[in-house]
Amino acid sequence: MVYRESSFSNCMFNPLVKGKMLKEYPRLTEIISTDWNDNHIDELIRYIICVYDPKSPLAIQERDLNYRKGVAADLAGMDMDDKEFLQSVFSCSLSLTSLPIEEILNGKSGDCISDLIMRFLMRFIKSKEWAAIVIVENCFWESAKKLMEPITGKDSKQELEAVQKKSAIKDELDKDIARLDKYYKSFFNEDDDLELMAKKRVTPESVARLNQN
């Protein structure tokens, strides 16, 4: 199928607009960090909208995610011969920052394309699934913290009640994990690579950081 600028008219931001995305749509600067390299930002924004905007014709018509990513990369103006770059984009591992070698050796990792995707989803494609992810993950870690606390009680009866409470919390943790898996798959539209990156990077602290700009 041939896609034109008019094909994306229902998207919040049209990824095939002629001018630079940040100039045509100043609101997009809300999700751009000042310490990111800007070499490929325009292409990446176009790509992300093509793949992840629920009103994108690619998201609606191209159900094969890998094929959709390839079409989106081509439409975004990426170099289709640069296989290494494309693979880092498709796997959501492309780094957006250039860290000094000493910081890398110390284990510091800069933001990557998954951070840009999550900012786009959180800021512009707001959903109940994302709210559920944040809430359930917060509850999960609060419950996990309670499980780490030692069992105490004035007598055997209270100790038994504490054990029973922990058992109930453990059961709830299993349910929370199942809920999160369902919400993640729905929110990230079955994109296993992005889902994996998000699960690694989404914490209460990172959510707060992603919302700052």
C-alpha cells in the first residue's frame, strides 16, 4: 500500500509533514531531553508516530509488527541500507546519549529510544493501560517490601496471623504480575522488544524522570 501525508491525517502529529517535526509541531519538544543527540531525532519521531500512534494507518492496517516497523523506518526517511542502525531502532536499544567512556565503564547507561517512545505514549497517547501499569507496579513493590519484613508477634497466634497475611500477599503478587503482563502487552501493542525494555526501565523514579522536561 502507498502511504501519503494525507494517510496520517488522523494522527495527533503527522509524521509525513514536509518540514522538521519539532518546527511543525512545537509541542513535541516536551518529550525531547536537552542532552540527547539530535542526529536522528526527526527520523525517530516520525518512526515512533508511524508505529505507535493508535490512529496511524500502519497500526491499523499492518498487523505484522516487524513489517510495520520496516515500513515506518522507510517512511521516516531512515537509511534502509544501515542494517545495524535499523536493528538498534527495531529492538528499542538505540542510544540517544553519548556518555564519556569512564561513565560507561562505571555502569551508567544513558537514555535510549525506548525512553523517547515511552515519553510519547505517556504525554500524548494517554491510556488507562498506562495508568494501570503505574498503579499496579507501585502496589507490587509495596507488597514486596512487606514480604521482606520479619515475622513478629507477641505470641504464637499473632505470629500465625502474620504468616497468613504474608501468604495472602504472595498470592496477590502473582495476580499483580499477571495483570502487568496483560497491561504491558496491550499498552505496547504486542511489541515484545519495547515491552522488555520498558519493564527494565520503568520504575517510580524513572516515570517521574520521564515526565520532567
